[in-house]
Amino acid sequence: MQQGRKQTTRRLSLKLVALVTVVVVVAASAYVVWTQSRQSDAVESKVLAEARTLNTEMSAVWDYIDDSQGAINYNSDGSYDFKGIYCSMAGKAIAQRFTNASNNYVVRYVRESPRTATDEPDRFEQTALNHFTVGGSSEYYEMTEYEGRSVFRYASALPVKRNCLSCHGEPAGVPDETGFLREGMKLGDVAGAVSIIIPVESYVQESQREFESSVAFFCLLAAAIVAVLLLAMRRWVSAPLEQANRQLENESQQKSDFLATMSHELRTPLSSIIAFTDIWEKSHAAEDSDERKLVEEIKQNSSVLLNMVNNTIDVAKLEAGRLSMQCSDVDMVDVVEAVFAVAEPLAIKEGVSLDRTVDPEMPFLHSDAEALRKIMLNLVSNGLKYTPEGGSVQVSVRASADGRQAVMRVADTGCGIRPDNFEAIFKKFDRPGAGEDGPISGSGLGLFLVKSLTEKLGGTVGVESEVGRGSVFTVCVPFDGPATGE
Ligand code: ADP
């Protein structure tokens, strides 16, 4: 029993662990997906901020050179001397130096129909320029691949400002100061774009490290919560429950022991009463007096009581795991005779006819004779008990069609059982239909014992019944005994 309790506790703990594990795995997966999407958003916003800073810096350079054109091109004597250090020239040169000096960063200026071939836009830059031209926002960016590396590409529109017009404005086709032909651009037109490429590997690696450490932290936290939960469960729930269970089992065991002892103490005097009535009957064989009827009554009631006491002892033994099957070769004729020796006088007293048919060809069974006797005695006793005067109880024993089982059938023409009670009648102390036709004495242990013993013999028990017409109980047990381990 203790073993069973331990197994139940282990099964419960296993179920709990499985449930908590499923919850943790689902939560961890959701956390991983959520964190990953957050991490990639975080990488993008970091590099976007960096790109914007670079863009602001480059545009500050550009503006500074533009503002300083006077200081650059006028000599100290006031003469104009164009030095060729104008905004786009300086911006591009600084961008080129920055590109050369930095590790895989690229800053460059592009435009459609550029004055120099190096400013020709690539596919991303062309898309950005188109985007700016149709009046989209002044920024365009994406995470992409560039020369086999993961990068963040950013482009910012360069609008035509007032001081750009001297080189790029009207009249179109006329050379500007630098010698290039003016493009005839207007104020606010998109002159081109600054294009920035930022390698993201280091950001991705850093965010991967952050991701891994936060997942590890989550897992540790989940494991700690699960451990605390299990410990708390064990300490505050299972342990007290187990203790209460043990206490209940002890009490139940004490009750069973008490019942078994009491029943045993009752059995001895009852057996002596039956033995004495037998002796009396034999020594007064010729008499047919009122005294004889009284003695007969004593004998039958004692037999009924003895059967109840025996059932009580057997159930107590069953529950204590002390009822083991002793198998040997059994002749069913002997079993039926033993049952009829007890049941026939009872049938006569109740005014119920009791018949038997045992297949003469029936082979011996390898089974427990005493268990088979108890099964049949309980079924026949019930048949007699629940059949009114004038009815009949028929016992038949034969081999099953496949020859593997012995089939015992006890049919009566009694009060019958409602189909919704078919299950309940086999439960301990359940007497669902017992009071329907007036109180009928009983303990509610008979069919429970029939079912338990049949199962111990490796067999099955079934019932068919119709209220008011009678019942048929059929017990099938294997000829070659219970399977090992029963
Ligand atoms: P008991 O007969 O002591 O009440 P059992 O376990 O033998 O206990 O039977 C359980 C219940 O099943 C009975 O109370 C009765 O309602 C029903 N029952 C059993 N056998 C029969 C039968 N042959 N005919 C009608 N009802 C029966």
C-alpha cells in the first residue's frame, strides 16, 4: 500500500513537473521570439542614430565650406582667386578620407547624371533618389547585404539651397566656375543624396550576446521558480497530504483488522451452531416436529450469517493484500456440489426451485476451488434472496465455445436489476435496488467479492437483467488459471 502511495505521489510529481515544463518551454519560446524581434529593432535604431549623426556631421562640413567660400577664394589684397575648394569637392574628399580610414564604413555622395562617374548611384541609392524625387521623406534606409557583409544602408536627400544655384542653377548648359556645365536646377530640387553604409556585424554580435545572456537569465529564473514551486508543493501540499493519507490508511487498516478479528470470532461459534444443528438433525432423523423446523431455521440463518461473515473476512483480506489464489486442478462438479449443499436447504425454505446443469465433458480447471465456490455461492445466494417464492434459480456450467474458459451462469426469475445499476452493484457496500421491493438484508459485499475474486482468477463477470423478469450473472474464468502476476 505504501508502495502504491509512493507511486501515486511520484506520478503526481511527474505530472506537475511535465505541466510546469510545458509552461516554461512555451513561455521561454514566446520570450525568445519577442526578445529576438526586440533585439533586431534595437540594432536598427542604434545604427540609424549613428547614420543620422554622421549625416549631420557631413552636412556641417558641407555648410562650413560653403560659408567659407569668400575667405577661401579672396586673397588678402582683395583679389578673387578661385581655389577649387568648394562644398561638394571638400565634402566628397572628407567622405573619401573617412571611408578609407574607418573600418568598412562608407560615406559618399551620389546623384543622377553626376559630373564624375564615381558619384553614379547603385541600386539602393537610385531607389532612395527616386523616393526623394517623388516627395517621400528625406531619409531612406534598410538592413541589407553589401559586398558580402551585413550592413545598414542609409541615404539622406541633399536639397538645392540658394548658394548651390551659382554652380547648378540657370542658365543650364553654361559652364560654372569649376568648368562644369550648369544643370539648371531650381531651389528645393533634389540635388543628390549622401549615402552612408554602416557594418552591423559588431552590433548584431553585441545584441546576440545580450540576447543569450537574457535568455540564460530567463531560464535560470524559470528553473529557480520551478524548483521553489516544487519544494513548496512538496513541503506544504504533498507532505501534509501524504501524512493525512497515512493516518487515514492506518485508521482504515485498524478498522479492517478489527472487522477481520471480530468476523473471525463470529465464524467459530457460527460454525459450531451449524455443526450442532447437523448433529441434532441426524440424531432426530425420524422426527417431523415443530422443533425440527426451528432447528432447520437456526441452521439456515446461521449459514446466511456465516456467508456474510466469510465475505467480510475475505474483503478485509483482499484490501490488506492477503488474499492469494491457491491454484490446483478443480472439478467444477465438486464446486457446484459444495455450493448446493449450503444453498439447497435455503431454496427449500424460500420456496424457490434450484437446479443445476454441469457439462459432463467439462475438463478440470487449473484454478482456486475455494474462490470458485465463493463466487458461485454468492451468486446463488443472491438469486435465492432476490427471487420471490415460486420462482427459480438455475445454475449451469460449461466450457466456452473456444474451449479456453469455464462459463458459470446463474439465472433467476427474480426482481431483476435496472440497467443503470449494473455498474454500481459490483461496488463495495452499494445496494442500489435492495430496498425497492421491501427491505432485503445484506451487506453489499457479495458482488464486490465475486468481481474481485473473478478478476484474481483472470476472468470476467457480466450481468444481464430485466426488471420484474429476472437476472443472469455469467462468470468466465480461464481453464489454465490466472496469468502470471495476477
Ligand atoms: P447484498 O445482496 O448483500 O445487498 P451484493 O453485493 O451481493 O450485496 O449485491 C449488491 C446489490 O445487487 C443487491 O443489493 C441487489 O440490489 C443487487 N442484486 C444482486 N444480485 C441480484 C439478483 N440476483 N437479482 C436482483 N438484484 C440483485
